[in-house]
Amino acid sequence: MVSKNQIKLITSLQQKKYRKQEQLFFAEGVKVVQELLNSNFELVYLFTTKEDFSDVSKDKIYAITDAELKKISALSTPNSCLALFRIPEAKPFVEKGLIVALDDVRDPGNLGTIIRLCDWFGIETLYCSEESVDIYNPKVVQATMGSISRVNIVYGNLETLLSKTKLPVFGTFMDGKNIYQEKLPKEGIIVMGNEANGISVAVEKLVSERIAIPRFGNLQLTESLNVATATAIILSEFKRG
Amino acid sequence: MVSKNQIKLITSLQQKKYRKQEQLFFAEGVKVVQELLNSNFELVYLFTTKEDFSDVSKDKIYAITDAELKKISALSTPNSCLALFRIPEAKPFVEKGLIVALDDVRDPGNLGTIIRLCDWFGIETLYCSEESVDIYNPKVVQATMGSISRVNIVYGNLETLLSKTKLPVFGTFMDGKNIYQEKLPKEGIIVMGNEANGISVAVEKLVSERIAIPRFGNLQLTESLNVATATAIILSEFKRG
């Protein structure tokens, strides 16, 4: 069963303020929870309606009912288990290889998808501007499908990073060079912009390599690409060789 | 103002059954509504809290309050206008060029993103299996950002299509050929699978070209790519030349 205090704690963790204060976050669903259990995250409690999680120490498991799960879940259709983990200390930022940097990406689904893409393409470090959505937001955690445990994610001042770096800084702009015709390096920082405004003016000044994904549809009318699908195409180009 | 009957009608259109019965759908937000107004969709009513839409005939515009908009909106944060359009007759399916075919894609956000990608990459036809989510689902309409007006979308029996086609049929599988090393044709059907199960066994038998997007991350652990990001990478490869 789940206590009133636990319900209060877990629901409070939907807000960044309380995640920061408690240094805790939660994940839901067997697949995501199992991936985090298999990684270095420290489990605090595990609430489950059915799975037995044989490798988790019994004093951390609470058997709960569907009705109790509904009280603590952030999902509209709760998914049999919810686990509370400690937020680990951020690893130091290593300026090496290909780095993806986000300039205020706000949508949790987009951030989750981008983390999953970094994992797929072997990008070890994701740098997020301070205004980007928090990776421990429950919707981000769900969208990563466990990839969150395999990518080093660092928050900080993006302008400071870009003004000091010796790596080439790539940014996508309508007037950039056709990415399909560029020789892309093995090291660099790839900046992806905010959903509504793209790359900010201050960050744009720090971009050394302006690139573009060519459009093949109706040039006048086609909307820009979503930031997560643009990231997919750009990482594919950098990695395909 | 908005009448009780209008509220009843519009909220019913969140369900496919009523969209089919009434042959109507709705779109929200200035950007999406404006894109549909600029296309061939036939406007029935336009409800708005502020924009004046000077090119819309006055007898179709209803000025409403924020509280009224909230009653008809499918969004948690309604967006100043909602327009009701007639569902057009599906255009005939033309088996030519590159075609994207969906084998039971169920998530509205994924379908919306894929429509936007088809628009970007100049894919004229999107073929959806009968079990795929309906394109006139409000969440799909929102996610397309207006691209829905520029891609011909046909629903039908995917197995029947694939068993008759003379075009090569591409499908993504773990054991497929590295897409980065294949010479990809200008014509063909690219099948994308269901979110949970991938391409179904029956459809897999009809795939003539098995391809794969190589992984660069931890081979053991990395989750598969989301269907929309996989579509982005595949279309980019077909079109980059």
C-alpha cells in the first residue's frame, strides 16, 4: 500500500521545484523502470500492481492496487508500476566528440525523443540551456524509453559554452549550406533551437557553421520540421559517413 | 456565440464515428486554421475570440468568448479560434513516385509528424492501413501544422495494395541492409510499422527490400527508434540522392 505522505511526495515531483528540493524523480511502466533499475540510478521505492521484480530488494517494493497507482501516476492510463529514483549528480561536461546542445527546447516529448536519438547515434553528451525543459519531468522520462540512463545530460549557460569552445558550432538555418553536400566532422557542437523561435539571436552569433536540411516539397508553403525530426536527420548525416 | 447544438456537434467530432457520420472535422489555432483556409478544404463555421479573418465570409464567422471556446476545444489550452471543415472526398490513389505506407500507426502525434515529413520531402501520397489512426482526429490535425492540406492521404487494405503493386516495397528490419550503403530508387513504397509491434507478419512477407538504419550507440541496450524519427531518417536518405 501507499501512504498519504508518499502520495503527496510523488505527486509533488511532477513539479521541477520539488524534484530539485527532494532530489528525486519517478518513472512509470515496466520497460522504463526496468531500464533504470539496470543502470546506475539509485532506487528509493518501487510501487507495483503485479510484476515481481525479483532483483529488487524486498524492503523497497510496495504492492499496491490499481486504484492506489492511479493516485500517484502522472499517466492518464497508469502502467502497473511506478518507481522513485534519486537524481544523480551531473557528470562533468566533457568537450569531446559530437555534442548536441539545445537552445531552450520546451516540449517534454521532443526532449525525450532527442535523448533517445542521442542514445541511438552514440552521442555521449547532451547540453541543455537552462531554460530547456527538465529531463526529470515525468513526460520526458517516459518519452526516453530508458535512454536517459545512457546519455550524459548537462544543464548550463549555452552562450558561455559556445563563446569558449574550440569546437565548430553547427546551427540549422534556412540560408545555411546544404547538409547533404557538406563534409561533416567527427567533433563539433550541434545546436538545435526552440520549437517556436528556433535558435535565439544571441546563440546564432556564436554559430560558426550554418547548415540547412533541404526541402523537397512545396517551397512556399511547407512548415519547418519539428525539432526532434530535424535532429534525427542531422545526426544521421553526421554519423552516416 | 456558440449554440448548444454546435457544442454538441463539435465535441462529438472528437470521435471518429461522428466525423464519419457528419463528414466534418475541426482544426484549432490561427496557424493551422489559416493553412486550411488557404487550401481546398470547405469551411463550415469559424469560431474566434479575436482574429478578424478578413478573407472569410462574415456569415461563417462566430465571435465567441474564451469560456465558449473552452467548451468546444479539444486542447487543454485553447488557442483563440476553432474551425469546422467538411471532410473532402479522398483523391484516387496514384501508384507513382515514392509512397509512404503505414502499417497500423496508432499514435496521433506520430501520424501528424509523418504527414509533415511527407510534405517536407515532397512525398505526394501517404497510404494508411485501415487500422491506422484517422487523419481527421483533432490531435493529428494539430500535429500536422497544416501539412494535411498538401499530402494526399488514402486509407485502404495495405496487404491488398502490396500484393498487387509492381513497385519495390521497402521495410525496416534489424537484419535489413544498411540504408546508408544502398542505392535507393526514385519510386517505391516505404512501409513503416506500428509503434509497439513494428511491421506485421503478413505485411513483412510482402516486403521486397529489407533495409536497416544502423545504430551507433550501445548495441545491446538502445531502444528502437520512434516511428516518426525513423521515417525522417529514411525519407532523408531516399531524397538526398
